[in-house]
Amino acid sequence: MSEGYHVDTGAKLRRMADQIAKNFSALGHENAVLATADHINLYWDPRMKAGIFADDHAALSDIARLAIEHLQAGHNPPPQTRASEFNTAHELGHSDAG
């Protein structure tokens, strides 16, 4: 890295949280908040969570902000609806793959 190079970690974490929230927005506001919180809780490492907790929440989208505040308050979100439920042998209807 060159001297003077600076990565704004807060901006990266905000962008990631907002992207997750945007992906879940089709679930409806309340479900999107919980799904975003669940995703961050499951997949972000403790340093990432600490970074977003310490960051400016006002800069986040509404869904991401509420998800972060939910986690920061110590609430464990319910498991989110998984993207795919796979069929058992000879069963139809759960997967969009053939």
C-alpha cells in the first residue's frame, strides 16, 4: 500500500449492511429488519460487528439501522427464511432449479 492510503472501514461496513438490507427489503419492512439482523449476526465476525456498532447509524438505510440497533441492544433475531428449501427425492415445488 502506498503511504497515505486509507480505507474507510466504516463506509465499507455501512455499504455492506445497506446491501444486505436492500436484498431483504422484498420481505416487508419488519421481516427485512429481522433478516438483516440475523444475517449480520451469523456471518459478520466480531470485529465487523464492533465496527458497525461504533459507527454512525444515521448514515445507514432505515432497515440496516434498525437491524444494527436490534443487535446492539442484545436481541437475538429469529432465524431468517432461508433462500432455498431443497426438495427430497421425487418431491416438487421448493426449488426453482428444473
